[in-house]
Amino acid sequence: MYKFVLFLKKIQFLLLFAVIEVVALHFYANGSSYNYAKFINVSNYLVGDIYAGVSQVKQFFTLGDENRRLNREVSELRSALEHYRATMPEVNMPDRLLDSLHYAYVPARVVNNSLGRQQNYLTLTGDMREVTPDMAVVAGGNVVGYVVERSDRFAVAVSILNTRFSTGGRIKKQSNTEKESSYFGSIRWDGHRTDEVTLTEIPKYAEILPGDTVITTEYSSIFPPGLNIGTVVGSELINATYYDVRVKLFADMGTLNNVVLVRYTFNREKTDLEERARQHTEGGSDDTR
Amino acid sequence: MHRILEYLLLFVVVVLLQVFVFDHLQASTFFGAFVYVAFLILLPMELDRSVVLLLAAALGMTMDLFMGMQGINTAATALTAFCRPAILGAFVGKDEAAGVPNIVGLGFSKFIRYAIVLILIHHTAFYLLESLYFKEIFFTVLRILSGTLCTLVAIYLCQLLFLVHRSKI
């Protein structure tokens, strides 16, 4: 026994190292995107207020630009509203119509944002009562990320600059043809440049021109269709079967400040229905009727 | 006792510098400076290696909590602390290993070489764990090298600050 204790003392350094590494790697290996966000949420309880304070100071210096941007957005929305008023006068919005609104909007502020990692996240603050996971994060009409976790005062969103981020993207033609292209693929970040993402699996017979706009598709249950993502800067044919298109982001991820969170109000209904349909076909597969 | 307080202060300073300054200077996926490694580099040479290991784990866990990363910082700092005695032995020699291994204690070129090796170990562990994607190994190696350079410059500058502070007193 005494010898054993001596032996333990001899290898105590190695043992300690092994224990620490095993614990650290255990946490690391069990880190899914979901766990990750949860973990950040816990650390926000401790340091979120400090981040919020620091970002408030930083925000002060960009107030001018921010005001101009908001002003531009307000005038665009005003003119769009005028357009609707002129085309359909005297529309009293019945309550029933309100029920059928597809998207709900909540304003929020970015308090922490990383760029240098492979899995980047945004920490948001604001009125969190209306915020739920799977809300889209939109800055100036451009896709920025989606919410995965929220607490009383903060929410954590997966940034578009996260190698686990994925959504659909469609190429919109810039030219005079006005016809929307029906080619779509999935948007991913390869972890390299902080201003570029990849639109992958575009069929090889698609016509892709630099300058074309990439927008969100109708198939996402998170992002409203037609949101801007970026512009095409180049493409590469992979295995002679499909294109990987390099897309320059519209959003300046380094200077995110005020954002809008968008919830698809029928998300629950849609996913439930899809789930039931899936169960239906799976259950029916061994049924030979 | 005096020294414990000094190192406690250093711990707090490197963590705050990392979280509120250097994490926000990362404008690209390269150029990540991990100035908190300075704490491990500057611990006294005569300190028991198990204590160094425990301090490294504490530092790593603090950084994991602040950065919202699960275990990556802890795994990297623990590996660095594990390799530290061997590296110190190689650069300094066992008999003269006492005092603080900074520019004054080791001399400029010896310190830089010692620091580079430790930072490289830390960054290799950190970036490999972060990407875990061997298809992109060239990209990861580039990140390790550029990150090491940034950290070295940051730690060197911070040390100059501390030395200036010392000489005034």
C-alpha cells in the first residue's frame, strides 16, 4: 500500500495532466451546436452585462451612421406603404387578416460578436419576451444568423460565419430578363474569409454571373423568402457535376449593431405537419395495402 | 505572499485583456492573439510543476467560460503546462532554474525562443481542436503560425509595459 502511494506520488504530475485533459476533452467532445449555445448562455449570466456595457460605449461612436441607415430604412418603408395605399385605398385591416400575418418582428441589439473562430456566435439583448429559438437575425434586410437559445435578458444566435450554419440560397438574376432563376443550393461558411460564404450544389448547367444576387429560398422555416444574402464573386466547378459559388456577404459582420429578429409564425404548424407526414409514410411502408 | 498577490493580479489582467481587448481585435480568422498564455509563460521557474498544471487548468476554464468555448482552452493550457518543465529544462538548465522567466531573467533571445515554443504548443492544440478538419490542415497550420506571431508580439508588448512600470518604482 505504501509503495502504491509512493508510486502515485511519483506519477502525480502525469496523472493530474491526464485527468484535466480527459475532463476538458469530454466537454469538448459533447459540444454540439446546441450545447455550445447553452454554454454561452450560462456565461452570459456572468459577463453579459459587462459585454452590454462595453457595446453601449462602442455604439456611441457609430450613432451617426446608424441614424442615417435607420432614416433610409424608414423612408424606404414609408414609400412602400404609400405605394400600397395608392394601389388599394381604404383597406381596413380586419382582425382575421392580422391572424394570418406570416412574420413577427422584434428589434434587438448585438452586444457580443466574434469573427476569429470557426464557430462564431452573436449575443443579443433587448426585449426578450417575444424571442424564441429559430428566429432569423436580420441586419438591414440581410441575413446574419438565427437564434438558438435565450435567457431572460440575452439570446444567443448562430452567426452566418459558423461552420455549422446552413440554409438555402437562390440566385436572383441581375440582368434585364427579370426572370428569377430557379437554381438553388445551400449556403455554408468554409471558415476562411469573414466576408464570404459558399453557395454549394448549384447545377452545372446554371448560368452564374459575378454580380448576381443571392437571396433566401421559400423552403426555409427560419428565414423569410427573398432576404438578401450577398453577391456572386466567382464560381468553381466541382467534380464536373456542380458549382460551388463564392458569395460576398451584404452584411458587414464586423460592425453589427442593431438587428431585427424575425419569427415565422406558422413554423410550428409547418414542422408538425411535416413530422406527421413523415411518420405517416414511415408507418405505411410496411403496410402493403 | 507578495508574489502570490502579484500573480493573482497578473491572472486578472491577462484574462481581462484577452476578453475585452484581444478577442475584439480579431478581424479575421487569422491573427488571433491569445495574450493569456503570458500567465503560464511568466510563472516562477521554481514553482512545483503540479501547481503550474492546476493554475493552467484554472486559467483555461476561466477563458472557456468567458469565450463560451467548451474545454478547448483548458485542453490547450493543460498541454502547455505539461510541456513547460521539459522546455524550461532545455532552454535554461535544471540547476539555474529559478526566478521569473521574463526578458530580464532569461535575456531577450532565450526568452523569445522559450515563449515561441510554449505559444506554438498552445496554438497547435487550440486550432487543431477548433477545426478538427484535416482536409483543411494547410489552412489550420497557417492559422497556427500567424496566431503564434500575433500572440508573441502582444505578449512582448505587454511585458514591456510591465517592465516600464517596475523601473519607475
